[in-house]
Amino acid sequence: MALTAKQIEKISKALGDTNRLKILQHISKKGGCGACSDIQEESDLAQPSVSHHIKVLIEAGLIEPEKEGRNHKYNLNEKVLKDYTASIGALKFT
């Protein structure tokens, strides 16, 4: 499915931050699912910063939250990632 220009913009902005890219890489290395505490340890960011970056990634649709008791896990939204890369690939520049 092709994404709208607004969706492409939102995802591009989310991917434009090194910390968010590191979070996505961490989740990807963990098989597409990462725990909040692991992300915080891996990124060396303070908890409020991790929460901010995760919020941006969720709003862009790149990850999906899952609550397990008091803990949160985040799953890569592979469909959105595939749609994004396809939409970027389909752009025509003249």
C-alpha cells in the first residue's frame, strides 16, 4: 500500500534521529521485539529521553507497544517499514 505524503514525512522525521535509529536497530536485533528496560540500557539514554523517542516511533507507526503487566515491549511494524521503502522507491524526481 502506498503511503500518503504526510505519512512519508512523519516516518522520515522519525528516522532522522540517530537515537531512534539505534532503538529500531536494537529492536530488530532482538527479533523485532524489544523491552523498554533493554532499550534504555542499550541506548545509554535517560528514561525520559527513551520514552520521548519511543513515542515518536509509535506515532510514526514504526513500532507498536505491547504491555505485559508493568512492563512494556515494542514490536517492529514491518508492514509500515515495507510500505515506507516501497513509497520512497516509487518517488519520481524530474
